[in-house]
Amino acid sequence: MTKSLVGHSKDLGDNFVIRRVLPAMEKRSVGPFVFFDHFGPVPVVTGEELVVRAHPHIGLATITFLYDGVITHRDSLKVEMDIRPHETNWMVAGSGIVHSERSKFDPKYEILEGIQTWIALPKDKEEIDPSFEHFSEKEIPVLTKEGLVFRLLGGSFLGLKSPATVHSPLIYADIEIKQSADAVHWDLSDKEEAGLYVSRGAIESNGESYAVGSMVLFEKGTSVSFKAKQNSRLILLGGEPLTEKRHLFWNFVSTKQETIERAKERWAKDEFPKVPKEIDRIPLPN
């Protein structure tokens, strides 16, 4: 039987509910991915549906990808960037970065919905300088077949290579597939594992049905195999698994607990760099 995960609902406040799939008790990571949130869909009425005040990160890279709506990203590198559907924001925290995320009203969109993931940086790159990259829809490699659109958001797969800077071998892709499309069989190398998340619609994989909120897991050296039961939207993620255990606390990821403790102290003492235009910040959780 194919292994899978089911996201659990979490209210971030003001009735903004997300589905959190990673980390899970059954599996802490998929490839280098240690965190996976599906946020929304929520109706956009005021444009202030999502308000995430300034908060810090270390030891990871965050990726934001939208299905609908607009989010404004601001960070301590003095980057201010709006992200829209079919675009990606890649933020490498490294030794430390602070950012905020706020939804924005745009009459083109009636809802806000998207995916945010975290990638743990390799042990020897956990303390690299922070950085930020934004990629437009035109910059993202696309593979199209009958009833299938495959957008490679990060890494290398199916002969495509993303322009996003990555620090370990990985796969990250957005998939649109129609019910009429042929069954899919994509081989993984003997070093790669993968997860296939159902954002919209439903699929069948190895005789099992999976609906929105489910992530099907594929072991190293197997094939990512599925058939759409409805017109669906999927996220494929994975790559080479982490070789060392990762400690996670709040927004901090590290191979060393003492690095986490130092980051907690830095935030409590307001020693992280500041985000322009942001006065409020999220306090360190208890």
C-alpha cells in the first residue's frame, strides 16, 4: 500500500486557516523539504486577509507559490516584492533574515490561495548569507502534454532545470492535469524520494484515491505514478533526503540545538536586522 500524509488544519488567527502537511509524526521531511503549508482558499474582501508581521528565519530557504491572489513580501535585505499566481519567491535565510507577508487587494482575484514550503539548507551552508530571488511566470520552465501542464519551480526533473538557486538536489513543481489526461509515470533516481500533494481535485495512485489535503509518498528509486480522477492541481516535491537530523523551533531550522537557542536569544533581544516599513513584529513563542 502506498504511504501518504494528510494535512491537519491550523488557524493562524482571524479565521485564516491553513493545512499543514510537513512536518508530520509519520514523516518529518520529504527530500530536503521540512515544512509544507497549503493556505486558503479564503475570500479576498479587504485585502488584509493575511497579515504576517515581521518574523525571523535561520538555516532554511522558504518558497512561496500562489494559485490566486497577491501577497507583498518585505524583508531585512530591503526587498519589497509582490507575488502573483504562477510566480515564485525564494528566500534563503542562512545566518538570519527577517520578513513580513501581507495579502493585497487586486480586483482580478476573488480568493487567496497558495503553498509555502521550507527547505533545510545543507549542514555546511546553514550559515550562508541571506538572499532573495523572485521568478516571473515567463522564467519558470514548462513542459506541456495532452491535458497536462508541468511547471518546474525549483531543481531539475524531466529534462528541465529551474533558474532558482538551490543548495542541494531537489524537485519542486506545480502540475495542472485534466481528468482526460493519460496516467503519469515519472521515474525517480535511486537517490530521490518524492511527495505529490493534491491542492485541488482528486487523483488515484497505485489503486488508492487521494483528495485535497493528501500527499502521496514515493520512495527512492520508484516512479511517481498517478491518474487524475478530476481536473486537478498538484505539487510535486522531493529530492535527496537529509543526512543529518534537523532541529525545528518556530521559524528556525538547524542541525545544532545551540544554534536554535542562540537565534531565540537574538530575537528576544531584538538583535536581528530590521524590515523597512514594518514596526510590529511577532514575539518569540513560549
